[in-house]
Amino acid sequence: MTHLRLGQRANRGLPPHNRRHGFLKRTKLRLQFTGWLQYIPTAAAAVLLLAAALVGSWIGIWQVLLVRLPLGIGILLLGALLVDLVTVKLGVRPFEPVPRRLDELDTFGVMHKRRSCRSFQNRDLTVSDREELMRAVHRHTRPTHLIGTRLIRLEYVAAPLKVWPTVEAREFIVAVAPRTYDRLSVIDVGRSLHKVVLHATRMGVATCWIGAGADQTSVVSHLGGRFDPAEEHVICVCAVGYRSRFKPIVVRAIELVQHRRLPLASLFFASPSFDTPLKVDRLPFSPFRRCYEACRWSPSSLNTQTTRCIGTTDDSGRAMARFDFCTTTASRYYAPLGLGIWCANWEVGCEALGLPGHLRVLTSDEQGELDTPEPPGYGVSWIADPLGASTA
């Protein structure tokens, strides 16, 4: 009651437009986390089109443009909305089989096949799939696997967490890191969790990275005793399950908009000034061509692609020396998380191509021109091992 009174008193002191903004934000979050926001745009568009048809009919002119066209589209949208509500919101849908495994695909085929899943079947993972997935979790979070020195955890949660815009998700992997901010820990979360995501993809299990679209209170409450708010911080969650072909129209639109990527010339460079694109088709960089594409298609927050890479050669200029991964923004979480995802795809790709190397954080002296206080911020480097450095 005390907190409520303080909140009300503070609210009365705000300008009217600020109070309206706060009300709209709360309403939006309520719709978002109760699972109704996905249907509002479709309903609003249908109502506007039907209203336009009504006005056109009243005016009595331009029958095709002002009556028939909006009327037809409005009815179609209402029909689609009804189907979405029944099949997705209410879960009344035909039987959907468990997707098959993708063991026949090579490493790059799996990375290219992986897509964010926005709608899941209303069934749990099989016991064997869940056990295999958790073995991958344990394998990729071992202390010896991490870049940094601080431990991270990937916790499995089977509960209806409040997330958006993904629908019907009921199983999640929650990434937990130390509460005291550590950039390498966030990079390790992205790198470790994405390797689990790739393993899940090969299993036929769909995944969806969720950051701001997850309600922290909901996540923490379902972690229960496995989470210490005084010492730990939830970085992100990843929904896991079986992909459903039933999804709201708005979700389909989001998937279409986000399925875009920058060209390689905007991501890979030959100098710290980021003004010279890396010659990815020429030696000694051409053997990594499939790795460049794998990183290009890596998931990132809203597909903003905030990671960049600088390729350098040895003193002779004929052999590959290292790749430096940096971020383009000062984001404390999303950018280093995306950088970690890049590292996962890069490592897995190099291993598949037989290009030996390892990730290491360079010292300030080793970074040289990369050691700048402003973005792009240095993250980690992939250094070619002696055998790999001579690959040409």
C-alpha cells in the first residue's frame, strides 16, 4: 500500500502528457505479456478498412476504391484474425508431427537452416531431446570452454514465461551471469548459448533468442532458488521447442522484415579505420569465405548486426594472422551478446573447414590501434595456429 500511494502521488505531479505516456506504456506491456498485442494490429487494420468501406458506401462514389477493395481486404483480415485466435491463442489446431532431425546437413547447412521460431507447437520436448539438449548445455558452459574467467549458467525452465512476440513457448534456456558487469561474461553467454542453439537446430528443435521481449519478473520468479538477485543477472532467455506452422499475421510480418543482412563489405574490414573492405575472395583470406557468410547470417538484437571484424596478415603479408571482432555501439549487453554469437559461428565454421585457431583477448599493447575508448569496441580475437596461418 505504501508503494502504491507513493506512486499515485508522484503520478499526480507529472505533466498530463507524461501521465498519458506512462499509461500507454503500461497498457502496451500488459497486452504484450498477456499475449494479445500480436493480434491488435490485424484487428485495427480490419476495423479501419471496414470503416473506410462504410464511408465510401455513404459517399456513393469510387465504388471499387472506397467500398469493394477495403471491404474485401477488411473481411479477409477479420477471417485471418479469427483463424489466428482459434489456432494460436486458443490452441485449437490440427496435429503437428515432431520435426525430423537434420543430421544429413553439414555444419554450414545447419547454421544457414537455423531461423528464429516465433510460434511453437503446444507440446513439450521429448525426454530424449531434452536430455540431449541439456548435455549440450553442460558441454558448452564448462569453465575450460569460456573466454572469460567468470562462470555463466544456462538454466532450463519449463514454465509459461511472459515473452513477446513469440507465442506458445513453454520451455526456455535462461542465461545467467554475475551481477557485477563483465563484458567477457556477456560474450561468453552469446558464444556458449549459440552453440547450444546450433546443436538444437541439428536435432530439429526450434529456438528463439529473447532479450527485452522477456518479462524479467516472470523469469526470475520461475528460476526460484536457482537465482540469487544479489549476485546474479539474467542476460537473456532462449525459447526452445518444436516449430509450429500456425502463427499470427503480425509475427509473420516481423519475420519477413527481420530476414535481411548487410553485405560482407559492410562487416569485414582490412583496417581498424573500417574504411577498407576485406578482400574476402583473395588469399590469404579466401579460405574463410564460408565463415564470413556464417557470421553474416548470425542472429542479433532486431538484426541490427552490431559486430564488425578486422582481418590482418603477418609481416610478410602472405599468411593470415588473426581476426579481431569488435562492436559498433557502446551497448553493454546486446552488442557483446551478438559478438559472442559471431564467435560461435566463426569457431564452428573454422573447425568444419579444418582451419585451426583459437580465441584470445589481446592485451592493450597487442590491440594497438584497436584500443580505443569509444566504439567500435574491441571484444576478442581469433588467432590462427601455426598450421592455419600458412593456409593459403
